[in-house]
Amino acid sequence: MDKRARAPRPLELAEPLKRFREFAYDNPEIYVFFMDMFEQLSHKPTSTGYPRVKSFDDMLQLIDKVIKTVPEYNRTGLVGFPINGILNWAMGTPAGFAAFLEKRVNEQFKTILDSWAEYLESAASRDGLKTGKWLDEDALKVMSDKDDTGKVVVEFKDLFTCDPTKPYYGFTSWNNFFTRDFQDPAEHRPIDAGDDVVVSACEASPYRLSRNVELYRNFSVKGQPYSLAHLLDTAHKGNGEPGASDFVGGTVYQGFLQALNYHQWHSPVKGKIVACRKIPGSYYSAAPSALCDPAAPDISQGYIAHVATRVLIYIKAENEKIGTLCFVAIGMAEVSSCVINEEIKPNAPVEKGQKLGEFRYGGSSHCLVFNPEVKLKFIDNVEKIDRDAPTTVRVNAKLATVQAGSN
């Protein structure tokens, strides 16, 4: 047989995807990962009606379409995760699990996602707000404030800084819409007062509360326990950072932000910035126990906290009973951009409720890590998390109260 018949056919792709394809074909171990994951996938029945991508080239062509557009609003669990929808089944194979932990693969995906982010920052992406149905009545209602019965009490146009009389509500790009500001933060997201009160750093649904955390655990197993050395990236500890051992026996709270949530981060306490840095990590890795589930990213958040691209911000609280805590911003799937605000730097003072940074695009997660001397009483829907009926803790609202006997 003529060997030329086996050569890969040329594809019309955006430049970062062309480079990724060349990279895969030029590196045999990477090539094997991507060929094997689709071969393994062909023998694995899916549990839903989601479309299954058939080959590496199919994957590239679908991603190529995505990064030239804005994702559509929908009511599914994968709203805001179109690339994750493409990769979900493939990354659930043994080859896929290995491939998406590979550093060089993630470097390639970073260039792809950076290219998409450039488009989402541009004025051209504004059309997607209409074609993607983000400004339709149903989406605006979901993003409005509602009471416990689901009745809208503050409409989107009154909640966020926008102008419904202007094209695209006055938003200058997709990311300008995504990282939108509250119109009146003092009214709509007041900062819960009290030196003993720790407020929510993000607008998020409680995912997990874990006490007496350990330095090393196998975080890829079912249950996904926290492993502080990996969560806080001790092997590459930055200047001025406390050691992960300082938090052994302490508490980790984790909350999930959906694509429809407000995506800026705020300081949970008043104090001083001790250290901050960004950690490059994986984009499409999920816990083996959750793989091949259509909601794999959501139910893999404990695992993802240890391997994903993320930001660490250590804050020494003014209240000595709180001590030094760590805020961890965790990018999930399409959220490759975790951006720290310019004024947030070592030794800078920070007020409770002050903005720390933001996620740009997609769903995401975050953690607060406390040392073992701090005894906290969390609000009821954190102490008793109901994942079947998740509730949202609003940013700047009370998350926990420091108890007597701390420190």
C-alpha cells in the first residue's frame, strides 16, 4: 500500500489548532494518546444522548468552530462549556486522562484558549450576545436576583451596570458582559459587617466543607479529599508564602460558580496581602471517578482544585483570631484566565469586600483555606450542603463566624 495514503489530510483550521495538530503528529507519545482515546471511546457506550466525537480531526474541527464564536445560552449543565462538551467523553478514557494531564498538551491548549479569549475581548464578539441568546428574556431572568420562591426581585437591567436602550445593553465585548459589575454594590451586595465575620469571596454554590485537612492525600480517588501540598503547590512555593504545613489540620471551603454567575472575586476579610501568584495547570482533566459523566467538571471540583490553572492569594487578617488564610481561584475547563487586580500585591492593605480579581469566561470554582487554630461556624447551607438543591451564597454575604477559642 502507498504510504502516502496514510498521511493526514490537510484541514482548514485556525493557526493555534494547526500548530496543535502538527505537535501531536510530530510527537509519537502524544500522537498515541490522541489516537488511542478515540479508539478506546469507540468501545465505550455513552449514558446520554450527547454527540460523540469520532476522531482527533473531528475534535480539532469542532474546537475550531467554537473559538470563532460565542457559546449559546442554554439550560443544560454544560452551558458555558462548549469545548468541554466536545472533549467530555474522550477525556474519560484511560488515554484521555493521561493526555490532559500532560504539560505540553496543556501548553498547546493555552494558546488555543488564549486565541479564543482574544476574540471574546473584541467588539466582534458582541454579536454573540444576541445570536447566543444571552440577552433573551429567559437568560436575563436566570441572571436576575430572585427570592426563595424563584420570583425575580431585581431585574438584570437594575442589578448590573448596563443600558438596555443601547445595542448589546452597552456591553463592549463578550468578556465585558461576562465580568459585568453590579450597578449598586452597596445595595445589592452589601458587605456583612463584624470583625469575626468571614464573607463569601465569590457568588457561588457551596460544594464542599472539609475539616482537619492533610498535607498529602490521594485526591484523584472517589471522594476527592484535599491534599494541601498539591492544592497550594508547595513544590513551587513563591516568596513570602506560608508553607502548606501551616494549614495541616485546618479547614477548606469550596464553592462553585456557574457560567451565569457574577465572576469577580472579593476579599473575605480585612487585612494585608501576604503573597499572590498564578499557577499554570491543566484545562480538561477530571477525576477518574467522575469521568464519562456529562457533569464531570462539576463533580470533579475537589480533584480539579489540585491540578487546574489557579491563583493563590494569601491574606493576613486584621482580626488575629482569623490569622492568615488563602483564597484559591480555580479555572475550570474554558476558564483559562484567572486575572489578579493590579493593586493586589504583597504588603498592600485590603478591605473586606474589596475586589481581588476575576475569572474571564466559563464556569469556575474557588477555595478558602484556614489554619487549624481557626474555629469557624459556617452558615447552615454550608454546614449542610445539599447538592441536589444547590443554593447560592452571594458575594460579600456572611459565610462563617469565628468562634471563641480560635488561636
